[in-house]
Amino acid sequence: MTGERLTRSPFSGFVGAHLEESGEGYVRVSLAVGPEHTNPYGVMHGGVVTTLMDTSMGVLISVMRGDEVKDRPHATVEMNASFLGTARPGDEIVSEARIVRLGKRFAVGETEARRRSDGELVALGRFTFVIRDRRE
């Protein structure tokens, strides 16, 4: 499950997120920043990096839960993002996600988003997902 455009989430695909690597307990997603990703000041909009981090966390939870996801989907219910750096068109951002706790009803994880060129930390995120029965 590497190198593919994230098409299960139409929005993530629309933004341009790509899955680079996934495995037990770890996912890496990347995005090439373009002019369409910027705010009026020419730097990456905070919504873009939070989308990237949310995507990496959602994919990780899917990988860890496997086929159970079909009957019990998960959704973000809380996110906290700290914006620590900037990115501009031409930069590539990499989001790495790790699970802190995966339970029957909730999952909590953390993400880091960095510029690939120099490893500079752009944002940190902490996410909570609810795991629901499809009928809920």
C-alpha cells in the first residue's frame, strides 16, 4: 500500500495527498505544495497541513483495524494542531502518524508534518477518532 494517490477519501485526493508508506503502527503521507495550497501571504494554508495530518491518521487507523472498518467506520471528532513552521509552493510536506491508543470505541494518535527538504517541523497534531457501528 505505497505510492498511491489517496482515492478512498475524495477530499484527500483532491488536495493532492499521496500515501508513501504504511505498516503496523505507522503511516507516511506526502503532499507537494502548490500555489493552490497557499493563503494570501504565499505560505501553505493551515487547512492543508491539518488535512494532510488528518489523512495520515485516518489511513493508519484503517490499516490497523483492517476489515473491521467496513462494518465499524471511524471519523475524526477532535483535532489539535500546533503550527510551528511554514511551507511554500515547491516544498514537499510529509506527515507521519502514530497511534497512541486504539480501543473499541475511540482511537487517539499523533502526527508530525515536516518539510522534506530540511526536516523542519511545520506542524504537530493530536487527533481523536470515534469508532462507530455502521447503523449509528
